[in-house]
Amino acid sequence: MSHQTGIKANDALKKVFAKCRDGKIRVLKVSIENEELVPTTSSKPVGKWQNDYDKMVKPLVEENQPAYILYRLDTKSSDSGYDWLLISWTPDTAPVRQKMLYASTKATLKQEFGSASIKEELHGTVLEDITLDGYHKQKKNDAAPVPLTSAEEELAEMKKSIVHTDYSVETRHQTLSGIAFPVTDEAKQALTCDDYNYVQLRIDLDEEKIHLVTAATDVSIDKLPTKVPSDCARYHLYTFKHTHEGDLLSLKVFIYSMPGYNCSIKERMLYSSCKAPLIEFINSLGVEIAKKIEIDDGNELTESFLYDELHPKVILYKPKFAKPKGPPNRGGKRLTKVQENEPTE
């Protein structure tokens, strides 16, 4: 959400980033102060990264204050330098405004530092989440393989060949229209599967990822309202099959459901901010979205509502102005007596 906060790295932080690429720094803590990303503290390597980890990371954590911690690993996957771990520390006890500010600025930090150098990310709300044991636990969970079909394996290989742009401190970049949270592989597979006519997605607010909730092949328009939760926000992709001017059409509709103030402030802000980047991501998968709709209640999703949204009525002429009638009890018209002219002598 860099477009909303406008927060960027100051000159001092950019100089520290340059030292990081040279391998002179093991750990760097970054904070937001006076609407700028600033370096708080840093340390040089002492031993192997596993031995330095808990000794250097734990002292940087404050109970009620969010922060970013960049930790240098000992591996190099490219000529750009060492691989780095980005730790997002967002304690539950921190003020909501601080949580939202750090969540909104995370994408900017990654671009300023250099996205290609950040190979892993770790999010923590309690100290146990970001210790060395917590790091290994997350890696073990992420390493669990997901079975793929032959078609999905081909798609995965094709995506590996795509060249990604490396952003660095000196790179100019366009302002994003929201927060681009990563989409899980399971969700990607559901979005690109032609067999599904309905896909529902959710944001894991702590993990900062977009997950698949459900995918179905036979959701009729009558059943669609029952799929919309009344206590939490969701994204939906629905294939609306209907007839228009004699043609049978199957158009995909992106639906953003937000049940008013039943959701927390954080949930409302994140879902709103992630919507536009998610739609762009879905389009990049080759999925054409015919219409984007926002609703408060699932009962709004009727057949006539979707039809009118996709094919709005066109007014060909403007009706003439009709003079309003007078009040019914105003009485009859008043007659004026005309006096006859007197004869002249």
C-alpha cells in the first residue's frame, strides 16, 4: 500500500542497504519513523548464520512495537549477492494503526532493498514465531509437496521460465494500486481450472497470503447467495451462464463481498487494498473477467442482478417534461366581469 502511506527509505537506510549487498552486515532492523523507513540497528557476522540467529534477532524484538528485520543467510543463489530472510514482526499487543502501517509498507521495503535478494519471509506475532526453531518449523510446513497433474506440472515448468524484474534501491518503479499478497499454488490451480464455475478466496491476515477456500463445478445462480459468508470478507470468481440476444454466454464475474462492520478494521482495509492487485494477477493467468462487483450481502446475487450488471439497459431517448397538475381542491376558475362601455352623448 505504498500509494497510501507514501513511506520510502531515507538516505541513511539506502547506504546501509548497499553495505548489506557487500556482505558486511548479518542483521538489520528497519523501523518507520517520521513517515520514513530508517535503519534502527545492525550487526556484523560473527559465526555461521544458524549460530548468530537467536543471539542477534531476539534482542531486536520489542513487545508492543512492529518492525522489519532483514537477516543475511550464508547462501548465494545469484550474482546479486547473499540470500536474505525478511522477518515481519507484528506483535498482537501493538496498536492497530501501527499494524496496518507496517503491513501497508512491506511491499515498498522489499522493492527498496531488492526483491531478488529476499529469498524467504517469516511473519511473527509472538517471539516463538521468529526464533530459529520457528523458522525451521515454517520451512517444514512450506516444504510439504502438493500433488500435481501432468498438465499442472507443465504449467509450473512454464512459469519457471518467466523472467522476473529485479527491483533495487536505484530502480524507479510505478506506484502500486494496492497490496499484492502472494497467492498459494492451490488457489492458482483453482483459478485456472476450466472445470470450476465457482472459486472462493480468502486472505490469511497473519500469514499475508491469499488462500483457496472452496472450488466447485455445479454452483447454480440460486445457490450462489448461500456461498457468501455473513461474518467475514471474501473474493469470489463465478462463471455466469445465461442467454443474451439469442446467444448463450459464459462470462466470469469477480465478486468482492464485505459484510459491513461485522469485520475488523484490519480485515476491511486489507481486503480493499488487495482487490485490484488480485484482479490483475487473475488476468495475468489468462482468465478474462467480464465484470467486477462489490456487495454487502449474498442475497444481492440474483440472476436479474448479474444480468443487469453485465448488460446494462441503454436509454435511447429522454422523456419530455410533464407539467405537474394543480392541487385537486383549489376550486373553480375565477371569472372577471367585463363592464360594458357607457354610451356617449
